[in-house]
Amino acid sequence: MPPAKKRARTYDPAKIRTAVLTQFGHVRRAVSGLTGEQLALPTRLGSWTVRDLAAHVVLVVGVTSRALERDEPAKAELRLLEWPAAIAARAGDIDDATRELAGAHPDLGALYADTEERLTRHLADAPGDRLLAVRTGTMSLADFLVTRTVELVAHSDDLNAAVPGLGIPYDRQTLATCTRLLADALAAKAPGGSTEVRIPPYAVVQCVEGPRHTRGTPPNVVETDPLTWIRLATGRVAWQDAVAEAKVSASGERANLGGLLPVMA
């Protein structure tokens, strides 16, 4: 008998809306206190400065409002678990748009405040099944907001890494949703049941072709913390480096995920 098809994970739309607004608020408050010297610091994202990165956060969140202001498309084109791979194809467009936005808005505080107000207003009455025409492909609002948790957590981490002592907090729901989406994307990329990936306290998935286990401790286990997982899944950290630094524990002959990461690529 073939294995049962896994049921897609579902998310509470009201909780996701609150999570996105909460995490964006955390970033807004942190960015508003940055000095000119801090905004000029380099980041781990190529040649982007902290100012560029801060503008990019506005770009990836503000696209929700812009899409809601346009006519609704006829049908969905992109499923949630297809988004991590689809976003990589837009790297060049994203870089150009980010630099343009950063240059056009020297007052980041005002830009953030306007973006937050518009997003809060739009999300107050937009239904979750409302379709959005975005560059990666038409998605429902509910699914698109789940993808915003990845953008917000990854870039909060980027900002914290770039500015010593910045300390942007991570909203628990935002962090949990981001972790789960990227874990599910790995399982979709490498379907199977031979390896169990544990990211406590938020996610456990099985992946990689091979013998399935039915009880007890699986023969191939990978375990790490949420932020390390997100850095691996988004290409911020290489698999071999995370293992060498004991940020990841991996046991079993099928526990090497280096060839499957990042999932956003």
C-alpha cells in the first residue's frame, strides 16, 4: 500500500495577519532609532547597506497593500510551498527596486510609518481568499502573508547581524510560521520518509527518499534551532559550517542535507 499523502499545513489567517504587523512594528521601531553611521554599515547581503536592507523590508511588506489596491486577478498561479523556489528568480529585480526605494526615501521613519498605516488599513477588511497579483505569481492573501513571515524574520536577523546591539525581537508566531513554511518546503523539495528534521519547538518534518521508519527513533535525524534553520534554508549559513560549529546535529547516512539547502534557491 502506498504511503498516505501528507496533508498540507494550514495557518490561522487572523494570527498570521497579527504576526506580520507585529514583526513589522518591531523592525520599524528599531530602524527609527538608527543613526546615519549605522545606516551606512555593510550587511551580509552583498553590497547592500543597512539603509538598503531597511528599505527592502518596506518593499517586501508594502507590496501587500499595492497588490490589494489593484484589480483582483482571475485565478491563483502559485501554491504556498512553491514560493521559496520562485522568489530566487527575481533577485535582480528585487535589488533594483530596493536601491530605488532607498534612494527615493531618505526619511525611513516616515516611510515605515506610512507603510504600517496602509497595511493595517488594508488588512482590516480584506478576505483571506482575495487573490493578489505579485511578481512571483498570483497567490491568495492568506498564503502571501505566510511568505511575509519569512521575509520579516530573515531580514530582522540580517539587521541584527549588521548592527551590533540592535536586538530586534522575534514575534513567536512569526518565527514559528517562518520555520514551518521553510521546513515544509524542504519536505516538498525532497519527498520521502527516511530522514526526520527537528526544529524545536516549532516543526518536525520527514524527507529524503529511502526506508521509512514506523516506530522508535528514526535512523536519520537532523536537529537544529529555528534561527539556524532559517539561516540554512535561506542561504545565510552553509550546511558544513553549521555542522562544524555544532549548530546542527546530524546522525545517520541520509542526514546530510547539504545538497538540498538552501531551499530558497
